[in-house]
Amino acid sequence: MRHVVALLFVAPLGVVFAAQGCADFSSGQCTDKALCDLNDAGMPVDVTSGMDAVIDVIVDTVVVPDAVPDGDCNGGAENCSNGIDDNCNGLIDCADPVCQAAGYVCAAPPPMGWSGPVALASATGGVIPACGGAYATAAATGHGGITGGAATCGCSCGNATGEGCEVTVNYYTDTGCGVYNQNDGLPAAFCVNVGSGNESVKGVPGVAYGGTCTPNPTKSVPPIAWSNSYAACGYDAPTDIPGGCAVGEQCVQSPGSAFGPKPCIYQTGDIACPGTPYTVQTIMYTSDSDTRDCTTCTCNYDPGSCSAPLTIYTAASCTGSSLGISTDNSCHTFDGFSAIAGTITDIAGTCPANSVSATGSVSATGPVTVCCSL
């Protein structure tokens, strides 16, 4: 065993630095064991000059998370994620003030059913924010504050198509359309013998039938918008348990100002936070339900009308002098023997559209609950 007591009597100032260089300047332990020895009492002493001991103290505040160990005390640097007291100050990782100053924190274990640690990134609008740093992988993403206006609805109809028309002419044997004789249905180009002497006729206005209408619905649905977007970013950096933290906790890098000051946990569903320390709740939604629509557009068919001219003749087979009569439901007296109808004039029916209105709504679905530490 080497004895270094002689150094203590050579220079009193050196005694102070040499004796206290390990005991005081390095928080109670030697900063670099390559510079230390033990005295007869088994206490560490620094075999270097007093100035070297002061330098050791300065080096003792360095954090090198990914450093390759340099000797038993890592050259005075502390790796904050390997579970080792690298700088030999008796404090491991998150318990070391050096790591605390570098942003390392203790993360409580996620309760059963929860996952973590994660950092919660948030942004205004509908674009999912990016993950990064020690929290580089998105474990879950979603949105909040959904909005979506009602649908704008319209309904129109074209003219009726495919209509038929029926015109009926009634003949009477008296001059006042009182004694019914017979009737004939048009269309045109037929000739009927109606008798002799003074008689009367009444043309009944035509009835349209069989028309159809085609509805033309219109619908415009506004896009869905989100007021906020989120990403639960998983921790990708090295970690250790307990790493200077309480039993079950792990020492991790703080999410930092870009996310939030403390780690978070998450779980699928709209769930209450489990309690201390994870008490700050954010619910994000991964999907939406959009039922916005319009009531059915229909057309109410309103039949048109039709008519045909009617000609009465004084002789059989639609010969002789003639009298023109219209199918106006009026009684016309004539002295003849035959009658003929002209071309039917059709007035198409109309298709009034019904009133339509907006229905349904938009809502957020697929909730994911994120709970963060204060």
C-alpha cells in the first residue's frame, strides 16, 4: 500500500486540496479513481496537486448521455440513462443534480391498461404535429374540436313526360243535350253518324293521364374541420428502471417545451385519468361519424289538359255543310247527320317539387385519452 501522508506535511495549502479534493470537491467521492489512492485509514485521497482536484470538481458537472466510459468514473461525466453512478458522486441518473439540470425526470409507471411514457404534441388546426427528439415515434394521433356545417339541399323537377289524353263527345237526340244518345272517344280522324233532324252535342274537356316526373335533387356538404390536432409520441431514447427514481419508476428525458414538461400515458377510449401524477386529461379523436344528408326529393305530378275540335256535318259520312264545335263542355245544337274530331291539343302536366331540408350531423369518434403529469 502506498502512503501519501508525507504530502500532507510538505505544503499546508496542498494539504487542504489533496485531503479535501476527494472528500469535498467531488461530493464525497473521488472524481476520477485514476487520480486517487487510499490512506492508512482507508479514506480516498487525491495524489495530484490541489489544482487538479479543483478541475475534477468542474468535470464532475458534465453530462455525456452516450459517452464511452473513461475509467471507473467516466472521466467525471455522468451517463443519465445507464443506471450507473458514472461520476462517482453516489447518485444515479435522475437522482443526480447533473441529470436533473439536463432535463431528466422520473416517470411513474403506467397503471394497468395504460401505455407510456409518451409526450403530447399539440397544434392548432387539422394537421397532426410531428414527433421528435427523444419522443420520435407517434404512438397515437388524433384531433379535437370537430365542426361541420349542415348540408345545403335543393330539389327541382322537369316537365311531365309520357302523358296520354282522352277526349269524350256525348251526343243527344234533343236540342238541349238532355236525351242522351251515344258517346264517342277521340282521337281524331273518325267519323260517326249521329242521326237526323235537330240534335245536340257536348264535347267533354280532355283528361290527361299516365304522366311521370323526374326529380333532380342537389346536395352540398361542407368539409369537416378540426380546431386542434395531437400526437402521443412514444419514448425512443435509452431508459433504465429505477435509474435513481422510486421503485417502479423509470428515468427518462423530459418531453421539453415543444411538447409538455412532464411525461404522459394514454389509453384507447374516453376514460378518466387514473390519478396522481397523471391528472391532466386530453381526449383526441381518431375518426368521425358524418350523417349529414337531405330529405328525399320528390315531384308531385299535376296532370295537364287536352282538347280537340269537333265538326258536325249535315250529311252522312262527314259530308255536306259543317259546324265547328270545341270540346268546351258546352251544349251545341246542330242539324246534321255526322261528326268528326280534329287533332288533339295537349297541354303537358306540371311537376311541382316538394320541399327538402337538411338532416344529420357530424361527430368525433374513436377517442383516445392522454393523461399527463403536472
